[in-house]
Amino acid sequence: MISIPASTALFSRARLCCLFILLFTALAATAQTVSPQQLADLQKQITDARLNADNAWMLVSSALVLMMTGPGLALFYGGLVRRKNVLSTMMQSFAMMAVITVLWGVVGFSLAFGPGNSFIGNFHHLFLHGVGAAPDPDYAPTIPLQTFMIYQLMFAIITPALISGAFAERMKFSGMLLFLTLWSLFIYSPMAHMVWGKGGLLNASLGGRIPCLDFAGGTVVHVTSGVSALVCAIYLGQRKDYPHDLLPPHSVVLSFVGACMLWVGWFGFNAGSALSAGSLATSAFVATHFAAAAAALGWIAVEWINDGHPSALGGISGAVAGLVAITPAAGFVGPMSALVIGFLVGPFCYFMVARVKRWFGYDDSLDAFGVHGAGGTLGALLTGVFASRYINPMFKDAAGNLTGSGLLDGNPRQLLNQAAGVLIAWLLAALGTLILLKLVDLTVGLRVTREDELIGLDLTQHGEEGYSID
């Protein structure tokens, strides 16, 4: 060991102390030269950086959700019908992208998110009045209200498009346009306001009398569209060859590609519903992916046991069912709870599609009710079981302390709240859809003629064919 003289060591320590003193003095002098205005400017730059990051994420999420309708849903539904109806089926999704956009800008957004009563908004935002660059702190304090509006528009587009899966291959294009336009105004907008709007009856974060947890649209999107799909299927009746003849999909490949696009787009649907680029978005992203994977495996396993083979159509249907079920829970549950939800909903939706539909004989052409109605209902209820305050604190007691979010988190009452939200969604969708169908049927008509159905809707409704085969 090398010996260091005591005097040398003492000198080194003294130099080090002097260095620290000089450094501290320099920092103090620098701090004294920073003006309050400079500090304010620095704080503004930090705030702007966060706002820009959140806004960028929400614009990307908006694009992802739009991709779910076109091309995702268009391809998924288009591949499931017969070749003679592929274009007409895809046009129904595409038409919603155009029609609902105009409707949303004129009045839809105001009815859904304007300050109204417990059931519907008002006309404050008519023609997007007051919807600009300034945030609305009640909805999303770190993004422009216009960004929030366009993000919510993408939900309003895909929801009525989902219903088209129930009446595929047999509804007139004119009847579809009128029915889904009215449906968006009188069913979607009120339900969106009740769950997400200021003062809505079911709004858990803005003072709803029945706090129903719905992170990204379990009741608003999937229960309403799925139940309405069931009513449409029953009202229109069966396709002329159903169920005696097999009506197989003309291209499972198209449906496979569409389903994979839906899976990717769903990250914008669920993780985007955090309305910021923070850790809650990450949690919802992870829960979404885990639930989809588990549901795909669950559906495949049950199908393999019952039918003797695991089909590609079963796999993608299971994945979509998992995505549907996790939608209301995505921002309230952890990864393992998401796995459980997925494993439960996969076999459940398989049972609804493969057994229940056959027992009752309704012709839900593309299983909109079996996947979205049934899966959305189960997912909304399971949200009340697995929601955790440690993922997303929602409720506090009178003293301001956090309380449980779901049944397993010490809040059994939440399961009742979820059931109430589901019941309201079922009643609004079922009764409202029946009234609207009757109204449209008496005016422009709903079902194509038997001859048109035989020829196919591509030619009879649009004058063109999806494929040119010599």
C-alpha cells in the first residue's frame, strides 16, 4: 500500500472544499440573474411540451380509430359475406365515414358533449361553435377541444357501422342511410352523453347519479350497436337461403386482414381514451393486447374441442370479442385481470354465435350481436368486478380517501352500477331501434326485393361488381 503524507492529504481536502465553495457561489450568482419572466417562460415551455405530446398522441389515436372502420371493419365484414355483396357491405362502412362526419360537425357533437341534462346535451356547440384550440378542462385539460371532438367523432363513425353486420346482404342502401343517420342522433348521442358527457346520468367522473365505469365505450359503442343489431336481424327476418343452405364467407383472407387491422386500431380506441400520453394510456394499451390474445385462445380452444378443428375465422372472431370485452375495462384493470376477462369472453361469445343464434333462429348475418352485444355486456359487467383503484382511482369517501373501484377492490355496489348502465343501454337501443326501423320502413323501405337479393346488392344497389372474373 502506498503511504500518503498527512500534509498532502490535508491539502487535497482543502482544495476540494474550495472547489465546492466556488461552484456553489457560481450557481447562486446564476440563480440570481434568472428573472421571474425567464422562469415563467421556462414553465410555459414545459407545459407546451406536454400539451404537444398529448395532442400528438390523440391525433394518432384518432387516425387509428378511423382505420378501424375503413379499412378494418370494411374488410372484416366484406370478407364474411358472399361475393355478390362484398362492395355493398364495404360501402356501408364507408358511407358512415362520410355521413356521420357531417352530422357530427353540425349537431352530433353538441348533443353528445354539450352541457345539457342527465340524458342529452344541448345545442351550445351547434356547427362546432366554441370548439377550437382551447381545452375543455372537464373533458381533456391538455388537448384542444377540437382534438377531443375529432377523436370522439371516430367512435361515432364506427358504432353505427357495426350494426350493418346484422342486416348484411338484405337492406336497401337508402334505408340503411336513413336508419343509421337517425340512430346516430337518437340513440348514440344520448348514450354518449349519459356515460361521458357533463352531468350525464351514468358519468362516473363528472357527477352522474349512477356512476358506471366505461373507459372506451363498452355500453356506448358495443352494447348499443350489438343490441340494435339483434333488433334489426329479427325485424328484417332471415335471408332467403338461411338457414337451410350454407352461406360461407367468400374470402376469409379479407376478413383476416381486416381483423388484424381492427386489433392494431383498437390501441387508439382504448389507450387513446386516456386522453393523454401518460401511464394510464400504457396500462390501457397493455390490457387491450392481453385480453385480445386470451380471448382468441379461448375461442380457438372451445371450437377445437367442439368442432374438431381450430379455424382462422374462429381465431379472429375470438380476438375481436376480447377487444370488445376489454373496452369498458381497459383503463381500470391490470394485465392479469385483462387475461381473465379475455379467457372468459372468448368461449362465451363462441357459445352465443355457435349455439344461441341457432336455437332462436335469428339471422345475425355477421354476428354483430353475438360478438359486440354479448361481449360488450359481459365486459361491462366484468369491469365492475375487476376495476382497481390502483390502476385508475375513481372514487373517494367523504374524507377524501380513495375507495374501491370494483367488487374485488372492496366496492360490490359498482357491479350494480354496471348492471344499471347495461340495462339502460339495452332498453334505449332495443326500443329506439324498433321505432326507427318502423319509421324508415314506412317511408323509404328497408328490405330489398327477393329478386335483388338473389342477384346481389353490389349490382342492384350500386351497379357494379366487386370482382371482374371472365
